[in-house]
Amino acid sequence: MQPLFQSKTSTMQLQALIADLRWKVQLLDSDIQDEEQRARVSDPTALAYPMLAITLRGRRENLLVTIAALEDRLKAVDSATEWTRAA
């Protein structure tokens, strides 16, 4: 059984990490938009679409998958904490 203070620490750490990753996604969104404006191409399927924007989109998608996984873990930690409190 995990002590309650460790659960709170884990929850806080996960929340901080998720917030940081969301901020990085916003930065990537801004960088993608800047690159699209610079190249004057906003359609990712166009042949002239910038390689940098393609790479940044890939990074952004990876971060979004990571955020979803961390949110699932956060829900698991929260439910385990609730179960411990009930016991």
C-alpha cells in the first residue's frame, strides 16, 4: 500500500509534467504556424509544404500521445488514492 503523501506527490508531479507538455505543444503550434506563413503553404499534403513543419507536427503528435498516456496514469493514481482513503 502506497502512503498518502507519496500519492499526492505523484499526482502533483504528473499534473506539472502534463502542464509543461501542453505548454510545449502550444509552442510547437506557434512554430508550425510561423513556418507555414514563411513558406506560404499551409496544406500538409502539398509538395511544397516545409519539411520543418512536417517534423514539428510529428513532435506535436508524439507529445499529445504522451499527454494522453500521462492523463490515464493520473486517473489511475487518483482512483488508487480514492480506494486507499475508502479502506
